[in-house]
Amino acid sequence: SLMPDEPEALGLLAMMLHTHARRDARRAADGAYIALSEQDVRRWDGGMIEEAEALLARASRAGRIGRYQLEAAVQSAHAMRRFGHRPDWQAIVQLYDALCALSGSPVAALNRAVALAERDGAAAGLAALDEVAGDARLLAYQPFWAARAELSARVGAWQTCLDAYQRAIGLESDPAVRRFLLQRAQAARARSGQSASPAE
């Protein structure tokens, strides 16, 4: 309300609304964590998404692109699932390219790698992860290791996958997310033919 014509304020609000619109779909009735790709889009708040879209369109008319608008645009691309469309991974990669150039954020680079895997395949995503693996800020970031584990599983690099899941589980403090990661790790171990470790 203090900056009604500031595009970044509008972009920030749009991003928050897009994120909050998925709140009810993130957990099952028993509290289990549900990944974005597996969420029931019928539980996303369509009205909140439409409000976010209107704000983002209003921000874009100012002609001054900023970080929050780009992050909101990524959320917008994912929200298209609510209306029966597949995410436009080409657009998402391009948005992350712009976000990385603007912010230099390692998290943006991580998310770009995940989007690249969806567009070009897991090997391309892993190569992009390798490019940012030297950033110390990512070494203690659970989603980095979870992404490495998931993409390694897709290419059949089972030991790398299991090692990455172990790191991700050790970094996660939310019990529901830890259980989710443990289940993914156990499924990967079963596919790899390895026996469970004593710690599990």
C-alpha cells in the first residue's frame, strides 16, 4: 500500500501469493510432505493464483524487471498446472538465466539446473549442478543434495544418489521432509539392488 506502483513490490506480493496458494497441497492428511511435482493441483487456491497473475501483469507494465518479478514469473509458470497445462520448462530455464544474471544467487543456479534437467534431461541437469558444486553456500543446503540425489537416480548413478540422499537427510530438520527423503532413498536403494545400511 505504501508503494502501489513499484513493480518489485507488486512482484514480491505476486510471488508470495503464488507460494501461499499451494499451502494446502504441501501436506497429506497425515502430515506427510508432498513434493511440488506430486501435489494435487485441485488443492491449489485458484483465486489466489489469479490475483497473483493480475499483480504480475501490472508489474510488467512498468517496464522495469527485477528479481521479485522474475521469481514470481517462475511461480506463474508452475501455476499453469492448475489450469491443465504443463510447465513451460524452456521459459522457466530462461527466467532462471535472467535471475542468475541479475542476482548471482546460488539457489537460483540450483533451481536452473533442476529446470534444465526437465528440459534437456538429467545428465544436463547434473552437469549444471557440477558447475555450482564449489559454492560453499550450497554444501549445507538440503535441496542441493536432494536434487543431486534425484538426478543421479535418473541416470542410474546409484552410489552418488544414495550418498547425496544421506547428506540431504542429515541437513533436514523438518521430520516430515526427512521421512520423505528417507522414503526416496529407500526406493533408490531398492532399485539399485543394495541392502539397507544399519543407520536406516
